[in-house]
Amino acid sequence: MISEARKTLRINEAFPKLFSRSVPRIKLSDSTLKAIHALLSNHLDVLPLVSEGQDTWSSERAENSPRGISGYSIVSRLVKSSGSNLDNFLTEQCSNSALTLGTVSFESDDLKSLLYMFEVTSFGYSIVSKKSDGNAVEVVSLMDFLPLYTQGMLASKLKVKDVASSPVTTISRESTLIETLSEMSRKKFRRAKIED
């Protein structure tokens, strides 16, 4: 929740260094395995997909929105393939597992717009477009909001019970990997408790 005093806090005020951070770009033609490695080694939720020979966001767009790759999109694609032929899945182009991301404006939108985009896409990340820099784009995730609370830019009266997943999804220790991933994908959970 945005504090009363800061209801109109603009994205460019909250994240002034957003476009100066170094986020790796993954090429549309890169393998899914390379995308998984980049996500894990950089501790990121989502990575932008770029066209060959470019360092800007992909010109290949669905419904005029940039595309990215995330752990969720990779797992969703793996589940749809029923886990068959894992080698082919890992070596195919990561663009096959891409998702279309919502976009808000760096200069004119406020944090409420960004939070709304998180809500409607259910991903917890969004694209921020900077028109003054040739429509450059960057990713903002829920993790980017955490420092705003410690800096006093955001405040909330929410309690853990208000935002925690309930009930917690539990998976039997005897479940196969594909059964577990299918269940997590169906419920849109990132984590599951393993039952003994």
C-alpha cells in the first residue's frame, strides 16, 4: 500500500537508477538452458528477450508488448510438453517459452499503475518504458519494491496473513517431477511444501 503522503509517487522518482543497472539480455535464439542459467546466476525473476545483434528489447512482440523469459514461463512450457524429451526442451530456442509482459511509462505513470500491472498479469513484474530514451525498456519486479519500504517511500499496514498463500500447497515426496511442476503451474505457486 502506498502511504498517504506519497500516493502520486511516480515510477521515475521511486526508481531513478532503473535504466542504469546492468540486466543481462537473452537472445531470442538462445537455448532455454542458457536462459535458465542466466536467471539463476543473476538471481532474477525475468529477463528481457532481444533480437539477434541488438541490445534493446525484442522487436518481436505479441500484441505490441515486449517479451521476456521467466522461471514461470519455462515451467509452464515444460508442463505443456509433459516433460517428454527434456534434452530437446533445454536446447530449443527460449523464445518458445517467452511470455508477453505488461508495460507502464517511466515518465508519466505512478506506482499504483505498476502495482496494478503486477496484479492483472499475476507475474509480479512489469516492463517500464522510457519514451525519452528511444522507448528503452527495463524490468521492475516486486523485489524492487522492498528497498522503498526501508527508505520510507512506501508504508503498509498489511500483515503477513493478508498476503501469504493459503492454504500452502503440499506435494507428496513420492510425486514425480512433472506432477509437481504441473500442480505448481496450475495453482501459479512458485514453491510447495513437501509432505513426508
